[in-house]
Amino acid sequence: MIKNDDDRVVFFDVDGTLLDTSDFAETARKAAIGLMVDNGLPLDKDEAYGVLKTIIREKGSNYGKHFNVLTQVVLGHEDPMLVALGMITYHNVKMALLRPFPETIDTLIYLKSQGYRLAVISNGITIKQWEKLVRLNIHSFFDEVITSEEVGKNKPNRLIYDVALRKMKGNPEKSLMIGNKFKEDALGAVNAGMGAILVNSDITEDDRDYIKREKLDITVVDNIGDVKTIL
């Protein structure tokens, strides 16, 4: 898939690809809601969590003031103390649960030893994605983190891939994207002229048939450790 040249770049998605984020956000949000209710938010915990989920759907998961809106909706005004309780609890619980997949670090070490340059392409907020990498002590593997916040477009829009390739001075024909989402990561990369590897993916049989029918440069593997058998 990639030849041994200096301008080859491997781009990674973060959540669900490098990091095991299964259920961590829900657990952190419920912990935050519990503390807010215990400290005066006048709903029971299930009701409050339902309101929060509605706000997240409307505002998007990367919106930074879900708890501010929650207090506005419930109380008619922001409550700074409750907002602070929610934010700090959510942040602390989420980061405590954050962990890489078992073979993530070994795979990153292998790729660096083979001379690949590594970067991140993520739909998210730049500082938050760097924070995850730093907290897990894998930030030094990556030269750049390119995000939708920075570019102004989400994956699978081609612009975010083009910007990433320019930043890394990568040749698309010798570079690829590793992610867990078929449309955002795999098809987005292919449309930008790169290959792709899908890991930990819930790809459907229709998607697999589409890859074969269109002869797309997309490889599907079970976990990130399998990348070492391909590159």
C-alpha cells in the first residue's frame, strides 16, 4: 500500500482508533449530572441527563458549554457553581477513564521505527485532542494534529485531508488514513487520493461490498495491532 519513501505519512483518527472511548463520555456525563443534582439542580438525575442529551444532540458533542445551557434551560439562568461542578466532574471522570487500546503504543513505535511520519486528522477541538495525546503520553509520536476546528470543515470533506497533506508535506499516493469510521475516515481519505485502514469499525456488509465493487484502497482489520502486518 505504501512504498518506502521519505514523504509517506500515516494519519490517525483519535477517539475509537488510538483511544478506547467506549462508554467513557456517558459515564462522565452521568457523574457530572449526579453531582449537579446533589448540589441543587432541581430535577432527578434521569430527567437531568435526558435534558443534557437533548442539548448535546442540538449543539453537537464538541460544543463547550453544554452545562451552561443545561442550567439556563432548567433554572432560567446560568448557575456558575453548578456549571463548574458539572464541567470539572465530567473532565476528571473522562480523563480517568481514558485509555489507549492495548496495542496502540506498540503500533506507534513500530511505525516510527519503519520511518513513517505520523499525524492526526480529527473532527474535534485542537486543544482537546492534544490533551488526550499528552495525558496518555503518546503526543511525541505525532508531528501535527489537524482538526475540523482549525480547518473549518469536518471529515469526510476533502479540505481537511488536503490541509493535512500540505502541513505534513505528504504525497497522497504514499500516505494513508487509519480510523474507525467508514465514511469520515476511509472514504474521506480515498477521495483525497490516499489509502485507508479501518480498525475497530462497525462497517456493514454493504460497505464491504462497495469497497470490493469500486476497488477502493481500503483495508479492514480487527484492531490497531493488525496495522503492523500491513505496513
